[in-house]
Amino acid sequence: MITIAINGYGNLGRGVEKAISKNDDLELAVVFTRRDPSTVKTLGAPVAHVDTMAEWADTVDVCINCGGSATDLEEQGPAAARLFNTVDSFDTHSKIPTYFAAVDEAAKAAGHVSLISTGWDPGLFSMLRVLGDAVLPDGASTTFWGPGVSQGHSDAIRRIEGVVDARQYTLPVESTVHAVKNGEEVELTTRSMHTRACYVAAEEGADLERIKREIVEMPNYFADYDTTVTFISAEELAAEHSGLPHGGTVIRRGTTSEGVHESIGFELALESNPEFTGSVLTAMARAVARKAARGESGARTVFDVSLSELSAKTPEELRAHWL
């Protein structure tokens, strides 16, 4: 039995908790929180304040860090790696090399294994991009995201004066997806690959034109995309846009000889982004526990994980049923 700790109990932490319940070889030992533990209700696991994490170091095999990349994980990751073997979903792509180095230093000093930047992108999509490049070296990989809710972009809209609540959906441009799948010549730009659809509940009497203008002109979020803004009531937003679906596609197109074209595709359609991401982190925790049992230490990524390490099945079962 592999004992797991969850560090952070938001949407992702709850997703990990549900995933652990579906794996007979995993057991949730504790949930760490920055809140008052008495106010956090889990499905049954005890709750402890993050300040007491060191007290659990000898009873936890793997700690799954569920903080956000923007403000939490850069501190949370190295700190937890000093106490536990860890898994996280750090997803700020440009900062991954620096983050890896910081976690690697902490994990090696403590003799722990820390798997960073997993989930589905980075994570499963990263694995498929490498697989596609290895199998079809004479080719190109393209990644489309959505349709799905972007939590960061939704939060950016909510910060605009006069906005009560908002949901933003990232949508792949279907004509571009079709062209890439069929090997057609198509210009791949930010605008040609994705659109953004915003559903906004505004305060009564708010200047809707100003809000719309601030959204579509917002740099780094919407200015480079074709963006639609639809104003609806807060009640309608809560009733019809309360879920957190997402998904995406990785396509690798290449040639194996002159005029012979091949294609590899990997697609996700998720009803719950945090629950699926939690399921990936949970499987990765199994791999981390196995690496630690072999005496490994330091930071790792999904490129260092084998399929047999992820699976709860024995090598004999895998050969008999899945090979």
C-alpha cells in the first residue's frame, strides 16, 4: 500500500482525493491545508495544517502538491521535496527549467524523488509530442487546446470593474484542426488556431461596451484572438456554466518516405479538468513511489517515467492482457 498526502485542497486536491479512492494500492493518509483544518471537510481523510507537514514525513510515501503555478508551487515544490517524495502539476512552461533545478536540488539533498510538471499539458501531451517526434522525425507536431474552460482567463475577466462573474472557453478552430489532420497547407498562428468565447455576468447598470472593449483588447489574454463576449445573468451563468470541462488534441504528421504520409493523434475530451488532472497526478505518484523504492533521488519529469511504473498491474499481467 502506497500512502499519499494531498498538499492543498482546492479543485485539484479534491480531484486527487477522488482518484485515490479508485486505486486499491493507494491510501490517502492526510490532507494539508493553509486554512483552519477544522473548516476543511474531506471524504474521510484527516486534515492537518501545512505548518505540521514535517510531523508526517515518516508516514507518507508521496505528497501530491496541488497548489497553483502562479504563486504556490515555486515555493511549495522545493519545500515539500525536502520532506517527501513529491508530484506536482507546475505548468508555467517558460519557467520549467528553473523550477526543475530548484526542486532537483532540494530533492537530492533530502534523498527524495520529485516528479514535476505533470497532468495533461504539460504531462500526457508532452509524452505524446516526444513519442511523435521519435517515431516520425521527419514531421511536425501541432497542439490544440479545448473546447474547455480556462480558469486563468476567466479570473482575468472577473477582475474587470463591473464584472460579477465570468467563464471563458478556449475553442480550437475546427477548419484549422481539419487541415492539420489532412496534411493541408495552413498558416498556424495564435488567431488561426484558437478562438475565445466569454460569458459575462455584469453588475446592474455597468457599462457593457467598456467591459467588452477591455476584454477583447486585454494583452496576453484576448488581444491576439478572435473573441466573442456574451452578457448573461448571474443565475444563467451559474446554471449553465458551472462545470470545468476541457480537452485538446496533439497531432503529429510526418513522412516515412517520399510521398508517404503518416499521422499520429492523441485526443482528450474532459468533463472535469481537475478530476482528470488529479487522476494523472495519482498515477504518477505510483511511479514516484517505485522510483524511490529503488533508491533514486532528484527531480524527474514525465519523460523519465515508464508505463509499467504508472500501472497498478504486475509486469506479468501487463504482458498477458495489454501487450
